[in-house]
Amino acid sequence: MAQAQAIPLTRHAFADGSFKKMLIDGKWVAAASGKHFESRNPATGELLATVAEGDAEDINRAVTAARKAFEGPWSKFKPFERQLVLLKLADLVERHFDELSSLDTLDMGAPISRTRGTRQRVLGMLRWYAGQATSIHGETIPNSLPGEIFSYTLKEPVGVVGAIIPWNGPLGASIWKVGPALATGCTVILKPAEEAPLASLRLGELALEAGVPPGVVNVVPGYGETAGAALAAHPGVDKVAFTGSHLTGQSIVKASAGNLKRVSLELGGKSPDIVFADADMDAAVPGAAMAVFANSGQICSAGTRMFVEQKVYDEFTDRVAAFGKGLRVGNGLDPETQIGPLVSEQQLERVTGYLSLGKQEGARLAGGGGRPAHLNRGYFIEPTVFANVDNRSTIAQEEIFGPVLSVIPADGEEAAIQIANDTVYGLNNSVFTNDIDRAYRTARRLLRASFLYLPAVLALLLLNPLPA
Ligand code: ADP
């Protein structure tokens, strides 16, 4: 299996420390300002690339190119032709998958077993979008008005899409945004996160190779406050598709008001896992532990608050802490690694700040809580478990985006539901029990998932019926 192969610790062809330009109108160009920023491996500090730093002027240029392509060559592509482009892109991603997945591991730290493990999902998504290019259509509507009136809806592409993504899964997130845009006949400006822009840039190269016309896919790396904000506010952008923190989501909603652009948001979470005393502990312990420790906790839907019935509270907390202690933390390129570093020094500071706060707030540290002793460089944090946490405390209410679990006692179904719902977030919920009635009953009463699944994102891009 691909996951078991050792990854040579040599330079990556696309991350060889050289200068990476941005993709605008089918050409690779430096930033208009001439600025650039560094992308480094969070496990080692090694320089991977210097990257052209886009800002408002580069966004202007990209929007102009995207508009021209939208009204020009791309609008002539029939659904089958767009489908073919997506299928070719999928084939290219498949051919270069090992390269792309190790690029993600280098750029943001996730274990290679994890980035390689997304192969089927990434390719499946691209080919699913390819299918959507030919299967979305309007309706014929019966009309009761006097006379002979034919009523129908057409699904038209929205236009120029600004796609802003985070760093916690750059390849998948890029495809998640570019795929629907191509399927529906939109053009796109992809703004990767400043922490991990390389897989998006490489995907831009592959999109050109797949036959995407110039200006249809543009990739403009840069900082959120400059490039991201310019994209969200730009009057020439018809839709923003955003994934990231809820605070940035709020800025994007405000910035989008100027031309009332369509917005889809996939934001953060503080997701609860409820563990009832009758649960199968051998399944619940690894399930609940990996719900928060996977990707070093840098997942919007991470299960960061765990509510456990008193009867099994101590045993369960100890077992989850022991499970966390047993995970192999290290350089993501090592195939044995289960937990990689956090993405950046800033993220490390943020997470360690919450670790101090947890102790100040009176929570009991049941496991982890610092840098692993065997790692003296890189942005590593041990899988950490806080016990006896108050659900109103800061560590139980704010999104930490690190491998930090708050275990909270909650007795009985009603108490568990009330306290699990006591949050501003509603993203993802899990229930561990052997009572199927209780599982369904509890799941229905937990705050609805606000995660935008693929069909919803696609529908937002498409819904633009003509008046009959
Ligand atoms: P995270 O905590 O995952 O870094 P952010 O919301 O800060 O979440 O970042 C997600 C993406 O949003 C990144 O590409 C970032 O550059 C971008 N971003 C940050 N601030 C803004 C902003 N004010 N406007 C638009 N995009 C932004």
C-alpha cells in the first residue's frame, strides 16, 4: 500500500526553495508589488519556496482575466467539454498524486499517511464534479395563467468566483472550490492560505495542462488582510466561496455587501462527542480520541468537547489520555507518524496560550500539555486531554485548532444534550451508545450541522433561474 512506503527526506521537485509565481490569465507572473513571502516546513523550519505575494492589484488583474474568460472562451464550452476538462484534470491529479500529497505534508505538516489517504476522496470529488457538468439542468413549470405560456428555468453559471481556503488540507480544499466552478461554467480566483500555498499552485499548473483556458483558473497567493480582503470586496466578483475561521467569515459577509455577492461559508466548530455509559468503550476511545487528535486538531469538525457520563468518566478520560500518549508525534514525512506539527509558529503560540489558560481556569491536565520531549524543533504539541472542564470556560467555548480535548462530565441524556448545545457553534456532533433509540433521539436534538456539504456549495453556485 502507498501509505507504507518510506518517503525519502530529499528535496521535493516543487518545494526546492525556489521562487513560485502566481497564476493569472494562464501566465505565471510575479506580484505587481514585487513582494514575496516564504513557505517553510513546520516540522523542520526548512525553506520550501518563496512565493509571489498577491495583493489588491493582483486580485484586480485576476478578476479582469476571470471576467474575460467567463464571457469569452469558457462560455463556449459545452457541458461535455467541461466534463472532459475535469476528467483530464482528475487523471493528472491521479498521476501526480504522490507528489501532491507529499507537497501538502511538507507545506502544512500533516502525516503522509493522512495526505496519501485522501487519494480516493480527492479523485472521487473531481470525477463527481465532472459528472455534475452534464447533469444539472432547469425545470419545465406547469403554468395556470390564461393563454399559452411556456415557463421554464435555466441554470446559469453565477460568473466569477473568489475561492478563499485555509491551510489544514490544501489539496482537497483547492479541489473543493475549483471543481464546482469548472463544472458549472464559472471562472475562479483561488486564494490559498499564506501558510500553505504550494499544492494550490501545483494544481494550477495541472489545470492548464488539462486544457483549462487562460483566465478560467487563477491562483493568487497572499495574506488574508490584503489579497483575501480584496477578493471578498471586489465588485467584479459574483460569488465568494470561503472556508476558514468564523471571524474571517464575518469579515467576508461584510465585505461582500458592496455588490451583494453570493457567499458560501464553511466555518469553525467546537463540536461535541457524547459518550454514554453503555457505549462500547473499545470503539468509543479511539473514535473520540482521533476525532480531536487527527490532523493535530486542525479540522473544523474536530470533536473538541467530550461529554461523558459519571459512571465511566474517570475510566474513559484515562483511556483517551493514554491513547493520545501512545500516538506517534513527528515529522509528517515519516510513514509511522500519526500526528504531525501544527502549521506555524503563530498557531503554536495560539495553542500553547490555550494550554496555559486551561490550567488557569482550573481544568485538570490528564495527558499531554506541552512539546513532546523527543522533538526539539518544529511546531509540535502533544495530544492533550483536560479533565473536569467547565463547559462555560474559554477552552470549552473557543475554537483552539490544536490537539486539545476538553472532557466534561454530563449525567443523563437531557443534561448531555443541553450542555452540548451550549455553544455558539453548530458543526458536527457524535453520540457513542449501544442504544439505537437513544442514538437517533439524541442526534436529532443536537444543534444542526452547519457544515456545507458539496451539493449545497454547488447549488449556491448555480441557482440563478431566469424569470419565466
Ligand atoms: P485559519 O484560522 O484557518 O487560518 P482564517 O479565516 O484566518 O482561518 O484563514 C482562512 C483563509 O482566509 C486564508 O486563506 C486567509 O488568508 C484568509 N483570510 C484571512 N483574513 C481574511 C479577510 N479579512 N478577508 C478575506 N480572507 C481572509
